Amino acid sequence: AINGQVFLRPLPEDFERWVEWGNDRWSFKECLPYLLKIETDLDYDGDFHGQDGPILVKRHSLDSLTDDQLAFYEACKYLGYKETIDHNLPDSTGVGPYPLNNPDGIRFSTALGYLSQSRHRLNLTIKPNCVTQKIIFDGNVATGVEVISNGEMFKVEGTEIILSAGSIATPQILMLSGVGSKEYLSTFNISVVSDLPGVGKNLRDHPTVHTTWKPHYSFNKPEQKIGPQKVALRYTSQDSKYQNDMIMIMRFSHEIGDTGALMISVGIYLAESVGRISLQSTDIHTQPILDYNLLSHEHDLKRLREGVRLADKIAKAPSFTSSIVGRLSPDETTINDDDLLDKWMLENVLTMHHISGTCKMGSRSDKEAVVDQYGLVYGTKQLRIADASILPDCPRANTNVAAMLIGERIADFINTSG
């Protein structure tokens, strides 16, 4: 797994939005048992935490925070934000330690928690260094996949094909296999199996910018190279209809200047800007075109502008006096001018690498839906998707837990369908 090991659940409101898109089996009430099944929470128990799951979850205590992280924590409280001891409680908001699947510095990924327990099963074959280039269809029935390994192509056949290649590669493989917009695929001379215009559309992500300050001390010393994601602020932007639609994380960087830099990352956790994925060629090895379309919606610009200015207030709070020498970026003039700040944000915006939604789950009447709520691809048979591409929208959380939840739910749907 390549991620920050942040074990943050989607909000109950995220699940209810998915239900509104025609996915009634994805309510918070129905998904909660699966969230509990995934985890062993080493800090908390009760109705909202699992104690016997494959993934170990822990939070850093306040006394383990670095000076700048503790300053951030105190500054958020100083500005009136609530403390939260547990960001994974359904009604949690405010500032507090991040839940991490990293107990004692061990990356407790699904490879360790799930796969290591199953890899010796006789009905499981794991083949590394493979690229799936195409789904094999007999009419509209998926019967296997074409795979390239070490320059050789071979076929793997099955009674059900489950595509779990992620939010970028899954729509790419579908389009190369003839599942996508008929009009678009015709420009590549790809024969159409199922005309689904939503494949590759509805790209959702969390846009973020890093605001930076010069510290009083250096972050380049080996003994100070510690984890930057220990504490975060989740809050609701002004006049927003979305609960906890913003995220702020205290970080540092070793790569800025001679001493490194203090960094407060500001992100939108429920962006309204929507992008898409499209093909460059019919070669699976050619990276598809990723059009994130970040900050194209005025509401996103407004919220991020507000967030950058909030980060500025946090950095000026009394608790930061001993940590910060001065501002690096954006400068004072830019902070105070809407147009200059918008320009700075558009030039510096990044993805949080939480791409979702490119094979949207929804009702058949939704023209952008690619799969039903059981992961079955519309217009085909014996083909499912089980990855973050089926999320209708990016959850107000890292996609780490959401992806595990999808795996558990789809597996259960397969088992109960016989």
C-alpha cells in the first residue's frame, strides 16, 4: 500500500449521500458492522469500534506530539475549535490525534492484515509482475482477462471477473475492453461491449495546498525525522451545507531551505469540482490522461481561500510564538488579496491522491453510473468492480478505510449471491 496510513472513516453523512444516489445497501447503519469487522482499535472500544479485526489502529497521545504539532493543537483550541479524542466517532469534529494503521511504526496494511493470513490457501494464486491489459468477453459475458508478464501474454479464465485495479487503471482497462462511451471508444476503433458514458468520468479527489513558515529550529536533523501526520483539524467551512468539509494537517518538510519548513496543509474534504480520466492510446502501458479539474468550482475556491486564511490565524496564535520565525508562502500581500490568493492556490494546488468515483456506483437511471450497488457492471455479465472507483463521491476521509470497506462489502455480496 502506498498511503499515509491514516485510518479515517467516511462520515455517516457520506453514506447517506451514497444512498441518495440509489445505493440503499450502503447506509451507515448497514456498513457499520463491516467497519467494526475491519479494525482492532487499540485505544477505544464500545459500539463504534472493532476489537477483533485484521487491521490494528492507534492514535498518538498528546504527550508524544512534537512542539509544532502541540502548538497547532493548542492554537485550534484557542480559536474556538472543539477537541476530539477520536476522529472516528460518528459525530466527531474539531482537532485531535489522527487514527493511524501504524502501531509502533509498523505499516499495518491489508497486505499484512488480510493477505498474509490467506496467501497459503490452496484456492488462491498470487502472480506478481503482471499487467492486465484487457477483459475477455463472449458477447457481453466476461470470461477472463488478458495478462502481460515479462513480455508474454497469457489468459486467465473464470466464472466471475472482479476488477480491483484502482480508480485510474480500472476505467482504463474497462475502456480498452470495450466498456465505456460508444462515441468516445469509436475514436480509438475499440469495439463496444457496453455503452457506458460514465466510465472515466466523475473523477473526485481532495484538493490541497501547503502553507509554509520558517521554523526556529531545523527539521533536517536525523533525530527529528518523525511522522508528520499525528494531529488534524476537521471543520465545517463558513455557510457550508456539508459537515466537516475541510481538513487541516500540521506537517513539516525537510526539503525547503536550510532548516526545512513548518507546513500546514489545507484541504477540501468534499470538493464540488469534477474531473475525468481519458485514454491516450490503446496501449495499456501508456498512462491515461488525468484531468483533475481541481478548483474549477467557485465554492471550492472560496472554501480553500478561507482555509488558507484560517491557517494564517492558527500560525499567529500564541502557542506558535516559540516555533515560527516568519512566513514563507504565501506572503502577506497574497494572503490579503482575493485575486492574488486565488492565483497562488491555482498555481500550487495538489491532489491528496484520493481519486474516487471514476466508475460510479448508482441506479441504472443515472447516466454516469457504471456499476450497481453490488459492484456489477451495467450491460455486462459476470463482471464486478471492487475498488474506490465505484464510490459516488470522495468521502470526507482518506480513502484507506473506504477501500477496505468496499472489499468487505463486495466479498459479502458475492458470498450471499451464491
